[in-house]
Amino acid sequence: MAEGFGDCYMARIGDTLEVTRADPRILITQQALDEVRNGDRRYVTLIGDILTINASNRRVIYRIGEYLPNRQAYVAEWPD
């Protein structure tokens, strides 16, 4: 986990989505957030600053926080 940020990996398996890894603190780009807003919302939603992944094997929630211009991404963390 470089610089205190981890990863979130998902895989499409047929008609389902599986989370294969979800670290508690990740970086997410504006492009990825836009894709969630404009895409298929069956599995991933963004309401306000809360990103929710409803996968077949687990539910993951991230709160979108500070924008880091040097990384061109937002910090996303599991809520308390």
C-alpha cells in the first residue's frame, strides 16, 4: 500500500459483480466517479459523497473526501 492508499478490485462474472479486494483507503479519479454517475447503477451507486458497491460477495462503502491535485484523484475511505 503506497503512501497509505490501497486498492479496490472488482470483477464482472456473468451478470454479477464481485469485489476481490477492498482496502479501507483508496484513491479514485473524477473519471471513475463520472462513470458511476452515468453508468449502470445495479451494483455501484454514488449519492452525495457516498460510493456504495453492492457486489454479490460483499457490500463496500466509501466516503469521497479531499481532492489531491498532485495525484489527480479523490481520497475515498470507509466511513467510521
